[in-house]
Amino acid sequence: MRKLTFAFYVSFSVLTFPLFAQSDADRIKSLEEKVEMLTNQLGLDKVDSTEEPSTPKLTLKEKYDQKLEKIKSKIPFEINGSVDVFVQTNFNGKQTNAVLNRAFVNKANSFELGMINLKMSKKIKKVGFCADLGFGPRAETANNTLYSNTILAIRQLYVSYAPTNWVEFTLGNFETFFGYEFIIPQANFNYSTSLAFQNGPFYHTGFKANFTVKKWNILAGFFNDTDTKSDNDRNKYVGAQVGYTADNGGVYLNFVGGNEPTTYMVNDSTEAPVYKNYKNSYDLTGSIKLGKNKKGKLGVNVAYHQYRYKEEKSSKVTRNKYFTTYLYGQCDINEHASIGARAGYFYNPDNVALYVAGPAKHFFDFTLTSQINVIGGLKLIPEYRIDFGSDKVFLDRKGNGSKIQNTLSLAAVYAF
């Protein structure tokens, strides 16, 4: 207030000062110069540093993320998960509601439920735990019936110990390290899963050790039979991984192998245990980010599975196999939408793969997917997929055999 009063007094004095020898224009210019000089001397041209800067306006997504993090901070452990639902058509009218070559999204002409996933985890210094539960058809399909029904499935349950920053030991049930895709839909770009993922391991129960040396990762594990949470025999599986991870991608070489117990029919009413039934699986997985802003991504997955089957000690060894390769590509259009494609080939000459449409040696499939970010963790995923078999293992609209299956689906996935 004192500064303003003084400035007003000086201004008034200057205005009343007799400047008869000057013109009006000269007097105005002179007054402006004197006012500017006095303003600078008094510091009236400076912005008050105590004034708070204006707070930037938050977007709807930023407000949502802040509220979600505030809620999570009040929970004594980390919690995340997802909910997914979908609707699908197979363009076959009333002929069939089945969608073949699918382990999970396998029904058309119906609004369907996917899975509720709830994962709770915590790390305190060197030790940690994870309890991961799944509710719904997707979770049930990926788990054996001993620990699964239409209500609940234990997806993961393990404890971990990391004595140093370069090694971690894990004991319990955990998702597989094998392959490119995951059971939980929010971890994949495509909503439907590939034949490679469906016919590889889903999870392991046992022990694993992860070693990290700079950008290299080495894993070694000792497990129950693949995709089981309880074992009834002494036969065990072994697993290994060697991986290299860089800023723009990574590449991983994986192995899972062991002896799967089974039986064969001696006669109409008697079964005998098989002497040997080894299954060895090899997998190469890689991805790389593209573009200056890393908006593009390319991925590859190649896998080979071989069985060595021998009913009795004196029997001949039967060797069955299947092979698969897939390419993935995706690109972010903007912060709200992205588009991607997946193309794959599946070779099943001995008809030993489980999740395929029927006894065809060759399968091709192409999937075109888009992801639309609605708000927060909610995504809409429209998807078109075409499957092709070397034999007529699908149906057409007239109920006849067909080599082609077309599907169009829309999924909603909410991740938190």
C-alpha cells in the first residue's frame, strides 16, 4: 500500500509540473519515461514470488489414476487384477455355437464371461509372496480340476526369497516362462489366444531360481508334471531359460522337459503303466520396439514339442511331434487407440496337440485386433480372426465340412 501511495504521489506531482515549453506529445512521452523509471526503482514491475503458480488441470485419466493409487496405498499389500467379458459370432447361424481352435474364447452367439483375476503380493526386504486367484471359465480352463471349479481357481501361489540383487528363489505354483502370451487378457494384445500358447504349458508347480547378470537372465527349475498342482509319482520336469533384455526388446530361449506318467490298455478291462512317455519342448521368444517414440512393436514365437513314447521295455520308441511359429505386430495410433495383427502356422502331423479343431496336419490363422482405451483401465477390444485347416475340420453355414472358420468378437477388459 505504501508503494502504491508513493507512486501515485510521484505521478500526481509530475502531472502538475509546469512543462509549458513542451508540446503535448513530448510531455506525454516524458511522463511515460519517468513513470517507467520510478516503477523500476520501486520494484513494482516484479511478480510477487509468494504467489502460488496456477495448478495444471488434470485429465480424466490422471484423476482416475490418482484416486486408484490413493486407494491402493491404504491396502497393506499390492493388489491388481482384471475383469473380462466378450461377445462373439462365428457366422454359422444356427448350425453351431462352437468356436474351434480355441481354448478360452470358444463359444459364439452368446454374451460370455471371461475371468475375474485378483492378485495379491508383497515384498518385505528379501522375502515376498504372491496369491493369485481366478474366478470364471477362463481360469477354470487353464487349471486342473483338483484346484479348480466353476467358482474358483488358484492361478498362482508362491513364496520368494532374494538373498542378493542378482538371484531370487521361488517355491510354489507360478505362471510359465515358456512362450509369448499369457492367461490373463490384459497382458496380451490379442484377446483370443494362439495355438502356440494353447498347446504349451500354462503354469508350473515346484522350485525355480532366477539369476540376473546385467542384461542377461538365467532360470533353472524343477517341477511337477506340467500344468498340475499336485503330483502322484516321483517323475519330475525340469525347465531352463536363457534371456537377454535390452531397452528396446529382448530374446529368450526356453526348455521344459520330463516324463509324463500314463497308461495303455492291455485288454478291454486292464490298463498298464507306460514304460516311457517323455515330452521335451523348446521355445524361442523375442520382441523389439520400433520407431522414435517406441510406438511400434514386433514379436516372434517359435516352438517345437516332441514326445518319446514306449509302452514296454521291449517296445519300439514312438516319436510324435508338433511345431508352431507366430509373428506379432502392433502400433499405437494415439493415446486412445492401437492396432495389431498376429499370423501363425501350426504343424500337427501326429495329431497329439490338444487344443486344435481336429485331425489336420496344417493350420494357419490370422488375427486383426484393435484396442480402444475408454477410461482408466477399461479397454474395448474388437477382433476379427480367420482359421484355415488343411482338412475340413470346421463347419460352414449349411452344416457341411469346411476348411475355413471366421469369427468376429468384441471384448471388454478392465484392469486395475
